[in-house]
Amino acid sequence: GAVVSQHPSWVICKSGTSVKIECRSLDFQATTMFWYRQFPKQSLMLMATSNEGSKATYEQGVEKDKFLINHASLTLSTLTVTSAHPEDSSFYICSAQRGGYEQFFGPGTRLTVL
Amino acid sequence: QKEVEQNSGPLSVPEGAIASLNCTYSDRVSQSFFWYRQYSGKSPELIMSIYSNGDKEDGRFTAQLNKASQYVSLLIRDSQPSDSATYLCAVRVGGGADGLTFGKGTHLIIQP
């Protein structure tokens, strides 16, 4: 159990376009999901916390108008990177909270902005 | 500022030996502690969680927590080449609604 999927696994886009990433918990319901970002040779940094049916909570320094998060159901959260620029190129990873304790991570989405 | 510190390594251990990974954290009120394994280019995989002082064993893995010293460790017994990866220590300050603060990870190499 505790399987989390992400789609797409990788995406290449032109500067100025928007990209949507989906995160799904496949075999459990997650009232809370999280979005992280990982740059090369660095650790994961929490971007935002996504709660089903309410607005996301963003970490300091993360632009909420640039990284739009929607948690439409107990199994789906989406992250939209709006007007993407090369500096947004990174490994975006979601996690889903099971039972209020452990977080299980999706396989990640590698975003490259040209 | 929440900080989680790990020795980046690489830590080289012979196959069959015990690998010992360490982590310290800055926020005294941290409640939950996790070890994740991350292979290059992949997302983290949960290995162990620990919430109270002492040891917790799961197969070849043992997590140890000392809240007074703000220290958490992971022991891997009978190390295998497939254990070679980056091990991330993660800490959660509050309850389940809080995200995790990660250390930079320790790169572990198991030598055949």
C-alpha cells in the first residue's frame, strides 16, 4: 500500500508557458499533500502544503501566484507552474500523508524550461 | 529556522558491515523523525519513522532517537551493495499537517 503517482514524469517547455503536474494517491485517501522541489545536488525543500477543499499554505519565499496548487479531491493535488522560466527547472516531488503520520512520495516530475 | 544536519559523505562501508548514519536537528520541539533513501534521479523512499526516544528496529534497519541530544541515527546491518544510495534525514516539528524539513543527505557507498 501507500502508492503515490505523478504525471508527467518529465516535461520540457518553452519559457513563458505554464505546466501542470498531477499528484495522486492510488490506494489511500490523503487530506494533506505536500509539494517539494529539489535542485541538483541539494536536498528537498518544502514548497507548499495542500489540503483538500481549502487553500494551499506556501512556505516563505515561494510565490503563490506562480505555483498554483489545487487539491480537488482526497486523492488528487495539482501544481501548476505559471509563466515558467529557466530558473524554475527542477525536480518537483509531491508527497501524500497517510494517517497523519508518514509521508509517501511520488516518483517526481523533472521540469526543464528552455 | 529549522535545520537538519547530516554529514554529506561519501561514507564507504564494506559489504556485510554495519553502516551508521547520523543526523542532528535544531528545533527542540520536533516530534517526528524519518529516514528516507534516495537513489540518483529518483524520489525518496521511506525506510523508517521514529517518534519516541530509544531504538526502533525493522529488519536490517535500526533507527535511534535521542531528543535530549537532538540526535537521530540509522544503522544498517549486513550492508548490501543495493543499499548504496543517499540517505535523507527528515524532521517534522508539528503534527500531521506539517511538511518535512530535510537534511542534505549522506551518500553511502557499500563496497563489494
